[in-house]
Amino acid sequence: MIRITHDDFDINAMISAARTSKMGALVTFIGTVRDDGMDMLQFEVYEEVAISELETIRDEAFEKFEIESVDVIHRTGDLPVGENILLIIVGAGHRKHAFDACEYVLERIKESVPIWKKEIGGSGDRWIPGEAYNS
């Protein structure tokens, strides 16, 4: 599943839906809004292009790694501290393939998906240049 949404997601339900008997590993990445002295993050997206690019990234992961599934959900809108932003779930027969593919998907999202992030509050509002996720 590839999805862009304003709504929060149920992590446990998504993991349960991704699980199959062929998987020895499910690796998840959950991006959340951390407290950096701001009130919230605002995410804007060019949805049609973002979905297409996420599908391309998923397809690349299948080509590069021995995996069974890739699911990505990204939220948009105003997200206060503590809220979920991004969920990536990768299933594979073996953990190394799942870990490597999950990292690949995350890095590719940062490079090429048209999602923009703005910090709101604290000492003012500011767009974060470059990638949508800064560690």
C-alpha cells in the first residue's frame, strides 16, 4: 500500500495487514514530530507526483532487494509534536533484506518525493530546505 493522508494511521493494524507467512522479518520505520522548540510541523505535498514517485521507489526496492512487501503511508497537514508523520513497513524472508530495503526506501523518499516541511511556532515559521526529513 502506498498512501498520502491527512489522517493518523493505526501502526499495529498496518503491521498486521502487511504480515504474511513468507516473512521472517518485518522492519518498520515510524517518523514522528519531535520537540525541537516548535509547536508543529506543516507538510505539503504534490499528491499525484508523490504517489507516483512512492510507487517507483517501491518498485525499485523490489528490484534491488529480496523482499515480500513495501508499504508507505505519509501524512500531510499540520502535525503537532508527538504525531506520526511517516510509516514504512518492509517484509522479507530475512532481516538483513528488510532492514536494507527499509533504509533504501526512506533515503529515496528524502531525495525525490515532492513533500515539503515547515516548522511552525517557537521563534517563528520557517520552511526546511531540501529534504522532508532532517535527522
